[in-house]
Amino acid sequence: MEETNPRLKRAFIKVVDNQLRQNDPPETCETFNRLKSKGISEADVKIYIAQAVCIEVWDAMKNKKEFNRDRFLRNLKNLPDEPKE
């Protein structure tokens, strides 16, 4: 079983909450509503979206790259499948 860092998890969920509240990008809200309509809990939907955010943060930090909006949106569209780098 993988261990998670609760502080890091809260930070990523906060990013998702901010995206939802600001409707920026709108695809985050669309993804949230789509997954909720499939019967996935709100908490789990936020974790799925946070995984897509995490891919972008990790890549930006590791490779010193800009946020890859196209990949982020593609990963949102493919949720609940696991996001890909």
C-alpha cells in the first residue's frame, strides 16, 4: 500500500477547489460534473483531478517546463483513467 503525504494531498485538493470555485479552467468543472454523474463521490472526483494537477506540477518542477495545458486537459478528459505524463 502506498503512503500519502497528507499535507501534500491537502495542497493539491486546495488547487482543485480553487479551480472549481473560479471555474478556471472550465474543463475542471466539466470533469467534476461528469465524474459525479457517474456516481463517483465528490472526494474521489477531487482526488482524480488532483492527480492530473500533480502530473503538471511534477513535470514543471522536475524538467523546469511550463504548465502543459494540452496534456492537463487531455488527462481531465480521460479521467477516471489514470493520468499519463
